[in-house]
Amino acid sequence: MKKHLITFILLGLVGAPSVIGAATINYFENEQLQGIKVSLPSSYDGRIYASLVKNQQSEGNCWNYMANGLLETSLMKQYGITDKAFYDFSEEAMDRDTSIEYGGKKGFERNYKDAGNFDIAMAYWSRGDLGGPIDEKTGVRAPYYVKHIVGIQSIDRNSTQFIETNYSGDYIENKDIEQIKEWIYQYGAVAASYYAGDYLEMSYLYSNYPYGNSQELAYHFPGNKAANHGSILVGWDDYYSRENFNEGYQPKCDGAFLVKNSWGTNWGEEGYVWISYETAFSDLYAIAEVGGIDFYNQIYEYDPHGMIGFMSVNYNTNQGAYMNQYDTKGEKELLTAVSTYVTNPENQYRIYVSTDGKAEHLKEVKATNAGRYQAGIGYEMPFKGYMTFELEEPVTVNGKFLVAIEVTSLNKGATNVPIEINNEGACDNVKTVKKRGYIAENIEAMKANATYDVANQEANLCLKAFTKNIEIK
């Protein structure tokens, strides 16, 4: 492959405290992929499934509290648990192990107790070791009730972008708002970033200022400043009155989300605030499912930092392929799943495996937990994110083996390949190994060894392989 076909897009990951990055992970339930929608009420209060309100105090790591709060609350909703202390994951562990000081080769370019984003949390949760979630009570990796984060769905928005809103009488009609509400209702919570004001603006933007734990707060910011805070949305009320907001800062219409914050229970209504639908939310995430780890014993990976950017094979085609080579730790193992980032909505994915390490022997395999499959095109992925494909039939591997993905863009756009790469503000300790990760124009080019080694650009592919030990009887 000619080098001039390679194009890069790097993601700026770490900014002001609590800025949330652009990459996500996704899981798509079969029913959702088939377009089945949930009938939503006009209001919903999900505090019954919300975990404990915590206090980040003066630390600049609300991203950490937001991420763990989202996971805790999503698990409570998934399993119908109302004991708020049942799930309690360590912000300290995530903060420590993703920092420059303590993370070592897997640390990010961030100081302990400092800024971060949801991408960091996801890389930390999903990597093979030095990851979480870590149980706050025991200090060890979370026990039986948290095994493997299957995935997250995302609405990816610029942090200074208003929600594009259509007004119908006194009600807001907006597809993003409806999607957020659907995810809250199904999965318990949605993580969101937004501009939360500064000290001088508090009395203008928040009602009932100065606020206490018995007061209901209403917040609306009508400007377009960059997001500087992250919290989780756990409910909504389409008819929450615009009159509840401070005069001069009232939204045009009724409607607000119920938001669980990380500023302690002495703030707002025991830690909660109502934020207008018309506030500029961005980078919204919902954890759709957490499953067991019975399908793997090992994770083979080269990307402990997760997706830092994209590598595009060729903008003149709507296809691309990428492949990793792995070497088993044992004599024989069962390849049970592969995972990758979904970089564009509506892309379709096909999965290939070679059991002898030769690209010409790549064969397509099918997944059990993906959505619609079109012959010759692959599985439809309607959201951006990260997807773990569990294989219909495990494949026996021994020694070198290959895993490849072919991507087809339905809208004829670029098929961006997710990569881990050094990037200022994200990480500067990515290590690459030659002859491990390759890209090609399509799977046929991959089979013909018309490939490009991504290590030439000091990058790793974001493509993981999950294997299970073969029991000897």
C-alpha cells in the first residue's frame, strides 16, 4: 500500500477539568438495532436506581465521578437494585492508575487528581490489566456482579454546540432529547458534559442561590461556552416550568433533565439539580449492558490507552480493512470474541479470522450479539462507539493467529480505522511493535498482503481478541 493513502485525525482528549472526549464504546441490543422504540412518559424520576451522591471537593476530576456514577447507576437499573451503596467503585483507583505519576506505560498525560474524560475511563475499564472497576470497599477488582462492560452508546456533540431545537407551542421537539430520555429510561442514566458556570455566575445561573440540601435547584445557561463539568442525567420532566429558572436566564420553553451531581449532598436537593433541555449538553453516553466474563480468560491487545485518533486508508473508497496478529499464551485456546471502536454511524462490519497467521487464509466469522447482517456487507452499526462481537462458534487458535475487520461505509464516507497513537494532551508513552497491525483498502487486499504496517506511523490498532482456555479432561 502506498504511504500517501494514509490520513490521520487525532482526537484532543484532555482539556479543562471534566471535558469529555469524542470517542465512546457502544453496545447495541438486537431489539434496538431493529428499531424497536420505548414508549416514554412525560416525566420520569430515576433516583430510585441512582447510586450514592459523592463529593469531588476541590479536585478537578468530575469526569471520574461521572463515569463511575454512570456505571453504578446503570448496574442498579439493569439488576433492579435500589440499595444505593450496593455498587461503589473507586474514583481513587481510576484516578491513580490513569495518571502520569502512577499509570506507568498505561498512564495518560494527566496529573493525579486532575482533568480527564470518558475515553480514559473506558480504556481503563476495558483493558486487560491495570484496569477497573475497582470495588471501593475491598480495594480489589469488582467482584462477581461486575465482570465485563459490554458497551456504551453515544450521542457525540461539540461541547459548545446548542441542541438544535424545534418549538411546538410550549414543548421542545428534538430527536437528541428523545434519545437521551429513552436511554435514561432503559439503562438508568446518561453521562453528559456541559458548562456549569464559574463562581461569579452562580447567583445568576442557579435558582435558590445560595443553595442548601433542602432546596430544589434549576439551572440554565443560554450561552455557548465550552463544557467544564460532567454529571449524569437520571430523569426528566417535559413540563418542568420555565418559571423555576432565574429571571433573565429562563429558557424559552418548559422541560428539564434531573441531574445527579458530584458536589455532595449539602448542595441542591441532596445533590440533585434540574437543568433545562435548552442548555448545551455534549458528549452523551449510556452504558447499555454489563455482562459476565465466562467467554474469556485472556484479552490480547496493543491499545491500553484506547482510541486516540483515526487512520483513514483512502478517502476515495467506502471500504477499509484492518488486522492484528497475536500469539497465544497457551498451546491451544478458543477465540470467543473480538472488539473494536465504531468510528462512524451506519458503518457495517465483517469479522475475519486466520488460525495459522497467514492473511490469505482469513475466513469470515459471525457474531451472536450484533444487529442486522447483510450478506457481503456485514453488521450494521447505527451509533458511534465500541463494540464487542461475541462469536457464534469459538475458533481454536494455537500460536500465531490473525483477526481482521472490514468496514463498509453506507454513506460512501471515509472508513476511519481506530488507532492508539501519541498525541499531545492525551498520552506520550504509546509503544508500537512492527509487524503486528496492518491496514488495507479492503479484505481482498488484506488477503493479498497489499497492506501497510501502522507501526510505521508509531500507531497501534484498537482491535482486541478474547480467548478462553481449553479445559483438559
